[in-house]
Amino acid sequence: MKRIPTLLLKFIFLFFLLFSFNTLSSQYKISKIIEDNKVKIPKPYKYDGFLMNEFSFDQINKNIPIEFVAFKKQKYKLIFCTSIYEEYVLIRIYDKANPKVIVAEQKMDSKTPTWTYEPVTDATYRIVYEVPPSNTDVDHKACMVMLIGFKTK
């Protein structure tokens, strides 16, 4: 009778160990994307941080909204970087004060894994990642990282 709980505990331990390894592996890939692309923020810009979004390519369309605030007397470079995937993600940037006007847009895929955007004016920007269904019939995860660089005008 003692043997069954011991096997159950070993199974649970193994399950959590595998789950932890998968999570750490995913974090490593994200940190590599950040490190590989930070060098694209040229001087006199300074790296200020990043905003990361993980998503899945599955059987439905998704819109993932984020916001970015460009402050007065600052000039910004936003560098969008992706993990590698076969589909494309459409990035649309709107001025939050005028939400129907598209300020900029770019398709991101394996051929275009990075894109640099420089906000023209100080404003609050609404950025939407439009994620299509998987074209491989296999659900899989991906990520989009927005690196932020700034300099004083």
C-alpha cells in the first residue's frame, strides 16, 4: 500500500519538473530575443525596457491591444521583435485620441522578424497585434517583444 503513494508522488514531482523546464526554456528564448535586438537601439538612444506578449496560433483570430505613452521632450524608437513562426502578425498603431486613424502598420513574420517605429508626436498610442489562425493546423505559441529606446530632444 505504501508503494502507490510513493509512485504517485514521483509522478507528480516529474510532472512539475517537466512543466518548470518548459517554462524556463520559454523564458530563455524571450531573453535571447531581447538581447539579440537591444543592439538595434543606436546611440544616443538609451534602452528603457520592453513589453512582451505571448500568444498562441490556434484556430481563431485574436487582437492583442497594448498601449505606449510617448512623453513630451522625449524621442522614442520602438523595436518590435518576434519569435520565429510561419504565419504573420499584423501590427497596427493608432493614436488613442483619434482611434480610427492608423498611424502605422507592419506585417511581421519569419522574413520580417523586426521592425523599428519612431513615434512622431507625444501621445498615447494604442498598438494592436492582429494574430490570425494557425496555417499549419497545429496550435503553437509565439511571442512579440517591443523594445523601448528613448533620448531627450
